[in-house]
Amino acid sequence: MRHALLLLAALCLAPFPAHPATEAEVVATAKQAASGIKPARERLERMAGEGEALAAHLLAVLHLRGQGVPLDQQLAVDWFARAAGLGRADSAHNLGVIYERSRGSLKDPVEARAWYRIAAGKGYAASQANLGNMLAEGIGGAADLDEARAWIEKSAAQNEPRGHYLLGRLLLEGRAGLARDPAAAEKRIRLAAEKGDRDAQYELSRLIGTGLGVEKNVLQALEWLRKAADRRHAEAEFRLGVAYARGMYNLRRDEAAAVEWLRRSARQDHVEAMVALGIAYAEGRGVPRDPGEAYGWMLEASRKGHPEAIEFVRRVQSK
């Protein structure tokens, strides 16, 4: 597999330096490189090439962000692989994230699962959670609920927010041999939400907003929905837009605010938000009526298979 070849290459190409730099020196050099200081960048590259694992990891981060070096996801992958080959679990985790979430040619769920497994085996809590999720959902390979639960529980035991959230979901759904327990699920999901996991913030809003096995609290639901939306959770942005449009959660109806949240969600490829935004432009709700904008958003949604958008585009094109 590709990850095994990358590890082998990393070990073969990265000799251990004769005089390793201290962690503080590597971090300071990386900060200087990020600010655009060329000698610092060259020194960081030299240290990484000589087998300084932290230098390779930080150089990968810089390429991933385009800070002081060219923005280049493939170079980031190469340097993360070298650092992972030198034992860095965080580098292996980052490779898993890239292969899982990339929208381009690097997207590879099988590879993502393999890298998460490497980092999880080293005790990296975030990878344990992500590996558990992939195993639970059958992403990147066959589903295995027993193993999924084991990794998720290990992650939660380390107080990893993602682990708490995923364990909460298992409890909420009664999966992986766990009895359905909405109250216990809400506690786990709340722990994750309080630690900043945006999926948990959205799920907590949904739970307490509907009273699904827990006490209903509309004001708290709105608060958590806003937190998730502020962190660019596309579904939360869409739901907040709908809430403003309909006056939900005791909000005063505000179609202009609704449009702004729908736009944020639509720009993240949320299909329902695209359709709602298209309707807003077609009917002049919260924005001046604009048939061109309406058609553009509906066309985008139609390309993603939304039936209402397909019908809207058909009607426009038949005129």
C-alpha cells in the first residue's frame, strides 16, 4: 500500500542528523520561515532533510498553509510522511486528515484509514476517534462496530472531544452493543461541545431543541446552534438561516439575516441552502429580486441532483 511505501521512503531518505537541534531551535526556525525569512526556510528544509522529525512536520504544516513556502498539499504530504516514518504520530494523523477530507486527487479513504490506524496505535486520541468513526461507518474498508467502539472508547478515555462526541452518538443510536441511552448520550455530546467540537455543538442543539430524550430548552438550543454556525458548520448555518426565515427558537423573523446564513452554508456546498437561497433571490426575500442569481444557485443545486432545483432549471430553460 502507498502508506507503507511512504514510510519506507521516509526511513531510507532521512538519515539521523549528527548534531540534532533542540525542539526550541526547530520551532524558532519554523516561525522565522513562516514569516518569509529565506535563510530560516533553507535551514528548516536542511534539518528536515537530515532527519529532524519535528522540522519535517513543521515544514509540512507550512506547505499546507502556504506560510513562507509555496502552498503545496503534495509537498505537505511528502514531509508529513517523512516525519511519520521517523515516529511522529501527529504527522501520521495529519496524513489521515488530508486523505480523508481532501476534495481533490489526494482524497483516498483507504489511505486515510491506514494512517489513522498507525497514529491510533501510538495512542493519538484524535486518530483513535477518526479511525473508530471510519470503522463504524464502513468508510475506507469494511465496517466493524466492535473495533469501532473500542477505538472510540479509548479516545474518550483520553478526554478527546471527538471521542466523547462519537461515543455519544453510539449511545444515542444504540449501536455497537450499547443500549440506547439519550441522557448518557447528551452528557457525552455536551462534553465534546463544551470543548469546541462543532459537530457536537450542532448535535447538542438538535437534542435539546427537540427534547429527544432530554429536557427541551429552546434558548440553549439556539445558543449551541449559533456556536456551531460560527465555526462554519454547514448544516448549522443552514438551520440558523431557516430559523431566521421562519422565526424559530423565539427569534424575530429576519429574512436578510436568513439570507446571510444561507449564503454561508451554500458556499460550503450545502445543497438545501443553495435551493433556499435560489428561492430567496427568485422571490425577493431578504434580498432584491434577482432572477440571474436565483438561476445560478438553482443550477448549482441541480448539478448535485436536487429534484426541486432540476425542475426550476428545466422551467427556466424551456421559456
